[in-house]
Amino acid sequence: MLALTLLPLFLSCVAASEHRGGPPRCDISAAKISLPPNQTMLVAPKEGPSFIGLAIGIQNYTCADSGTFTNIGAVAELFDVSCLSGTPEFPSLANIVFSVWDSAPPATGIFQVIDFLAKLKASFVLGQHYFVTSPSGTGISPKWDFTSASLAGHPNAFVIGAKVGDIVAPTGPPDVDWLSLVDAEGDLATQIFRVNTVGGLPPTSCVPGSSEITVKYSSLYWLYGSSV
Ligand SMILES: *[C@@H]1O[C@H](CO)[C@@H](O)[C@H](O)[C@H]1NC(C)=O
Ligand SMILES: *[C@@H]1O[C@H](CO)[C@@H](O)[C@H](O)[C@H]1NC(C)=O
């Protein structure tokens, strides 16, 4: 119920914001990321962020021979929430959209939900998050790509990340870890943080040989140091 009450508010806040030609739609140069105290894995940059994206997506896992799930990538859509930074609703945004996403019928695919949200206000889609072959040529790496959405026409408006910090979500499982990454390629950001995660972790064990699973999640991504 909370989700259904707050989602229209979220949409109207974003819709009401002044569009300044490209993201972010509102000034976030003084926005401060909120990170857990007493840890050194995730350290807030001194300068303000370039973008704050609200992600709705899935984490993909495969069952390893050890009987535990291994993350094999993710797909998510990022929405511009710069105009909600500093509002009372901001800390709950990921919880709000996760409630809506989680209550969608099982047969509803991620792309249907994303399409639905995107159609409501197409212009506030920042871009997409997905995995690509690592720049080294081995393994996969996360990519944030705004070249088909808010920064169309800027071929370098993407960043491929390399993880430098990882902590268990302060809210604990089933919320996926909070991360700090630096750029390995692209001009969209020099640093990326995944915070305020909701969902995304797989069950603790699996039967080796069972098929791949996808787990719904939502989070905020803070991107710093853009040169686009
Ligand atoms: C951080 O650690 C210090 C030293 O152990 C402790 O006194 C303090 O209460 C901790 N702060 C928080 C917010 O956990
Ligand atoms: C994750 O799963 C989705 C849905 O099955 C798929 O579209 C996507 O390509 C997968 N991505 C990775 C990196 O496994």
C-alpha cells in the first residue's frame, strides 16, 4: 500500500522538475551520499555526484558445483532521481519501486515493467545497466550506458566498472551488497557506488545442475566525476 501511495508522488516530483537539456535534471552538486559509519570499503568522494540513478532490475545467478549461487550479471534500467535528492522520500525510493516491482505478477518480465515505467515519463530514463566482456578480454564487467537514453549523441556516455569495495547491505540479506567501483573504460563516471539496495540476493543454497535464476532488485547508483 505504501508503494502504491508513494509511487504517484515520485512520478509527479520527477515530472515537475525543470529539464535543463541533459541529466541531471536538478542540481546535485551539493548532494551527499549516505554510507555506513565505521567501514573503509566505501568512502564518499569529496565532490558532489554527476548523476543519481534509481535502478530497477534483476541480478542473474547460476548454481555452482559447491551448491551455492554465483552472480553472473545483471540488467537494470536507471531513472533520474536528482530532483528528489534531499526530499524526505529520497531514502525510501528503492523500497518504493521494489514493492511495485516485487508485486508484479511472476509472468511479468522485467522489460514489460521497465517499458511501463519508461512510457510514463520517457524523458527521465537515464540509461541502462548491464554486463559486457571485461576490457581485459576475460570475464564480465558491469557497464552503465546512457548512450541510448538521456545522453544519446554522446558516444562515450558509458562507464565500465571495476569493483574496489564491497560491504554487506546495512539492511542485511536478502538485500544485495553495497559496492564501490572505479572506471575501467568510458567517460560517464570515474567512481560508481551501488547503495540503498533492496532485494537481489539469491537463496543461500541450490542443487548443482539446476538452472539459472534471476532475482529482482532495486538500488541507487551514484556516479561521480563524469566528463561527458
Ligand atoms: C564506530 O566505532 C567506534 C569505535 O569502536 C565506536 O565508539 C562508535 O560507537 C562506532 N560508531 C557507530 C555509528 O557504530
Ligand atoms: C540476465 O537475465 C536476463 C533475463 O533472463 C537476460 O536478458 C540477460 O541477458 C542476463 N544477463 C546476464 C549478464 O546474464
